[in-house]
Amino acid sequence: MKHLIDIRDLSVEELDFLMDTAIDIKNNPEKYSEKCKGKKLATLFFEPSTRTRLSFEAAMYELGGNVLGFSEAASSSSSKGESVADTARIVGCYADIIAMRHPKEGAPLVASAKAGIPVINAGDGGHNHPTQTLADILTIRIKKGGFDNLTVGFCGDLKYGRTVHSLIAALSRYKNVKLVLISPEELRVPKYVIKDIINGNNMEYVETADLEEAIPSLDILYMTRIQRERFDSKDSYERLKDSYVLKRSKLENAKKDLCILHPLPRVNEISVDVDDDERACYFEQALNGKYMRMALILKLLEEESLNSTQSVNEDLIYTIKCKNPRCITSVEQELPHIFRLTDKANGICRCIYCESKEKNT
């Protein structure tokens, strides 16, 4: 593991190692207080963030390292037209590891190919958010003791919710995990997630628009924000933004040990009257994110010192152009359009940057 771009870059064994390390950090912080002495983390945040950016910074400081970077695109040379590839090359001269958030899908993958140092995807558009998933799975393990035989409900924006896509991918590794996908018709889980991850791993799932009907069966309820920044149409956002609001009264028929998660920030999808319920775990979840990012930074820097490499097993195709307007290739024209051939029988390929599907003709 040289970079973390997608949660599927990590094996179950690596996930277990990171969780074990995070728990040890939580219990023995002094043991890790100088593990990154002399090391620098670059936080390249082209998109606003509070929890993710600050937890990365706190993680590095608590490991004894230092932090440099920026918190918005306007304060970087991208405002002058510099490409992600060039930014990554330059920052690779100054830092030992990069955490990048970007509104275009695939930007951290581009950075990982150019930086020469480990790159962590801190969120790329509506695509992936693997370090949030690390926070999620550590919280689930602490609260539930494991992952097998859980019924997990995802509610809200399941189309653009990158945290949803990443957590589903992580849970697909475990036995007998049932998914309840709760959303309006317009915000359902993308078809490629259903086909490639859910059906591809024989996961049981149901899709519904009724949160209250679903709650009694759930062990985990993962609430998400309807994300204004992902909508092209303001009218569509306004129509859907209040689709689901979790209030304490709606938890009357929920399990006593239900675990309520949310990647945050919330707007109004979880009422503040839920915060004091013992089943509300989202603030603890945010704290767990710091410990998991500490464990990840340590692991990647260790792997970098061993000069590890990642292998690519898929067949690659260079003759198709990605039509997804949110893909990083839509703004950085010098990038090669590269697709993985995922379905040879039907000639179906997926963009390596954003996973958009095209047919190889």
C-alpha cells in the first residue's frame, strides 16, 4: 500500500491492522508522540472542510510531525490555472505525505501518479472518501464488536454521497451484511455500486424511500446530508433537501443498541434532540477519525520507507474519452483517458479516475 485512493486499496488484514493501531494510539498516546518527528504532511484542500482537514492536522501534530498546505483552492496556484499534476509534483518536493480533497473525481489518483510521495484521498467529488470510512468502521467495531451479520441502513443522498460508496465497499468484505438503502428516487445508489460492489459480492439489499419503516430492523443507521454542492440545479436541491429528518420520536421502535452515524457536517437531517441519545455516535465517530488517520499516516510512511509499489491487474484501454463532467479529465486536458475493461463479454469499461461507465466499441 503506497497510497490510499479507494478503500478497496486496503485488504481486510490491513483494515484490521489500522484499527488495532488506532485503538492502541487512543489508549497509549504518549507511545506515538514522536513517531513522525521531522516529517511533514501537506494538506491540499481544494474544497471546504472542517473535520477532515483539522483531523489530519491534529493527527500529524500528535504524531510529532508538522503540517503545511492550504484550505481552499483560491489560496493555491490552481487559481492561476496550475494543474493537479503540477501541484502534486511541486508539493512532493516539500513534504513527506499528502492528504488531498478536490471537487473533481479522480484528482487524488492523478496526484498519486505524480507526487513521488504517498497520497491520501481526503474526498474527491461524489466519488470516494476512504478516510471517513476508516472512522466509520472503527466506530462500528468499537460499538458492535465486529461487522458480520449486521443490518446497515444508509439514508439520504446515496447518489453523490462518497462516504456511502466507500463504506459499502468496506462492508462488502464481511459476512452476511444486509444493506437497507433509504433515499428518494433521484438520489439512489449509483448503478455501478449496485452491480460491481453489492451484487458483485452477493450482498443482500433493499431499496426504500421510507425511513421510519426501515428503522426497527437496523443495527447501524448511517445518515447523510443532501449536498447542495453536488447539484447542478438549485431547484432540485431545494426540492430534496428536507427529504429525511431524524428526530428522537422516530427512534421509539429502534433497537436499544442501534448505532447512529453521520459523516458530518449535518444541516437539519438529524435533530439536536437526538444528540443526547446514547445511540448517537457521530461525535465519537469524528474523534475516531483522528486516530485512524494517525494510524494511516504511520502505515503509509512506513511503506514508503520500504519503497513498496502497487500493481495494476486490470486490462487498460486508452482509446475512450470520459464523458463525466465531474471527472478530473474534464478540466485537465493533458491527462490520458484511461479505462479498465471490467466486463470483457460486453465490452464495458470504467474510467480509472471516476468509475464512469463507457462501452468499448
